[in-house]
Amino acid sequence: MNRRRLLRIPPTEIGHAPRRGLIRVVGKVAEGSYRTPITGTPCAAFVTKLYEYGSGPSLLLTVASPGPLMVDDDTGRAEIAAGIRDYELTGTVFRGHFDDARTAIETLLTAHGISVRNSTGSVRGISFVEHVLFAGDEITAVGYARRVVARRARHGLS
């Protein structure tokens, strides 16, 4: 979703989100326990992209933190489902090239069935970008609301 569309949706307080519908929440990233695959940076969420360059950059692989992203505002907490990455990545960014993180890049590409060598047998020209969100970073997220009400434990039952 492009930035203009993001900003056209009025922000909704998390605690007052409708049961269903497209919403935009603005809040702070809650704790997380991930490490980025290239730099190994501890974080709450990440999106890592690997590019092959030559005549122009070509996207080779995108990897995102696997679990949900928790976002808090003064009225509650929202869970941004894994795989739904329609949020603005304005956090910290790490950039580099193959030689900066050779082992990590080889491991990541191999795990996804991609060779570090191109069709002629030469090592690909590879660069990476890691977008990282830390606990406390402010974030704007857009998605379809699905309110889940926690069940209360009955007396004597858990």
C-alpha cells in the first residue's frame, strides 16, 4: 500500500477499533525476540531484502520476522498478523554488500534454494537491506480489523 493511501485512512485508537473493516493504527512497537538474518541484530520485527545487482538491482529474496508484531497505544494492544506487512518501515535500516556479510548471506540464500553463483558460475553481485523495528519505535500500520475478545476464566476453571 502506498504512503498516500496509508495517510488517507483516519487513525483509529486500538481500544476503539471496530470488529471488522480497514483501519490505520499508530502506536509503539511492543517487545519482540527476533534476530535479523544478516546482521544478527536483536529486534521486535524485521524485513530483509537481498538484491542482485548488475544492469540494475533485481530482488532475489525477501524474508520477514515470522510471528505477529505487537503494537500498543494508550488504549490497547493490536496484533499485526505475520505475513501482513502493510506498515511503514521507518525504523533503523542496515545496508551492505556480499563481502560485508558473506557467510550470513550464503546461509540465507542456500536455505531458500538460491545459489550465490549466477548462471555463468560467477559469484553474484549481492546487496542487502534490513529494515528493523525495535521495542518503542513508533509505527503506522494499516489492515483489516478482526477483534478477538479474550474469554474470561470461570471460577474454578482455567
